[in-house]
Amino acid sequence: MPVFIHIGYHKTGTTAIQQVLSRNRQMLFENKIVYPEGMSSWPGHPELAWVFASEPWPWQDQEYDADTVRAYYRSLMQNAIATRQTLILSSEEINRMEFDLVAFNAFCQFIAPFNPTIIGYHRDPLAFLLSRYRHEIQNGSEIRTLREFLCSFDNLQTAAFFYRAMKWRQSFPSNSVFRSYEATREVYGSVVPDFLEAIGCTLPMSDLSEEYTERKIHPALLEARRLVNRGALSEDEHGRLAEQIFDLGSQLPGSDDTALDVELSADIALVLHTLRESAAML
């Protein structure tokens, strides 16, 4: 299949994949793999999702003319088929359309004529939510406690990978590939080699530049950062305290998301168990 749509579930190595693809764009092109420049300031191709949304998403970097964006990506997909090249389009914004059925259906109708392969990685629900919580605490957007975060229906819904993937499988029944993030990392240590294998890239990782590494706050200091997020601080004060928390964390042992201390209620534990069991069916 010449066209791959990487739907980039959050906290599943999406940024690492995009960094390797963008840093090695020319080498990949010489091997008939096209990872095109996007039209936004974001990594990947988020505007391809934004122009199908029912209304503008507040975090977009700018407004886009839908016809211009669609024409650009239509041309890329047509060219990939005509030249028998492999085209990769990737964005975390694409999977957000699962919660906007109007956008989702319009997007699927747009890409369907090009017979794309949908590819994504799913993750253990609790590990996914813990990773999301740490990420959102450290970028300053989350002020809730971990318990409050986990008890949110919207957040639990994002961890329902089996049901999220089902939408794509119903739309592209023979061309949907979903792989386990944990299983892939156990084999390769990263999702990047697995992704390259999935798209048919035979270049060895040793020929490609190193992948992205993310700076993370130590789990023991998440509560301190949450309180900073809640405080009525100036931007400079917030940044200074955040840096101090990062620096302190570098002096402490252990930093894995699984080190987060969480005591689950029976109801939440049951929900997560059900989600884990369903995800195992992917």
C-alpha cells in the first residue's frame, strides 16, 4: 500500500517517529519513501485534521483554507500512487477526530479513494493515563490531582483503544494496523524500528539519525509542579519554579511513569481492567 496514515495516539512514541522521519527526509526519499513537509509550524501534518473539524480547534497555530490543504494532500496521495512511492502522513491530531464523528466521516471519505493503510499504536490504559498525566502536569495545563484526573470520564474514554480503533477498522477493514506500544518496546526498545518495518522501510536504524528524547519531571515532584500550575504566578515565576523542579528531579533516582503513586477505587480499577482486556483483542 503506497499511502500510510499514522494516526499518532498520544504517548505512544508519535513524536519520536515524526522526528526520525523528518530528520531523515532526504535519505528516505532516495529510498522511495516520502514524508512531506507539513503546512503548519507543528510536527507532522496536523492541518490535515484541522480542516475537517466541525469547528476550529483552539490550539491551532493559524486558520487554514480547507480547499488549499485538501488539494495539497490530494496531490501528494495521487503522486504516491502514480509513482509507486510510499507516502507517510502523521499527526496526533488525526486521532482526535474519533471524538468528532462529522470530522471523522468527512476525513475518511477524503482519503478512502487512495486506499490508505491506517497505522497506530495502542498502550496499556493505566500506563497511558499516567504518562498523559505527567505530560500535562509538566506542560502546565493540568491542575487536578491524579485521582481526579483518572476519575474523569473523558480521560478514561481516551484510554479505550479497542473502541477507538474500531472506528478505523470499520472504515478501512482490510487496511488497519494496530500494534502494542509495550510489546514493540520490549522487542526494539522503541516504536521507531517497528514503525519503519511496518511501512516497508529496509534502512537500518544505524543509518538514521537518533530519535527524539523527552525531558520529564520526576514522578515524586509532580504534586509540587501541580501546585505551581495552580498558583497565581507570573509567566517568569512559573518558568523559574518549573526549571527548579526539573533540576531537582535529575538528582533523584528513578523516573518511570509506573513510579507514580496511585490508589485506585474499585470502580476505576474495574474500568481499567475492562479496557485492558479489550485492548488485548486488537
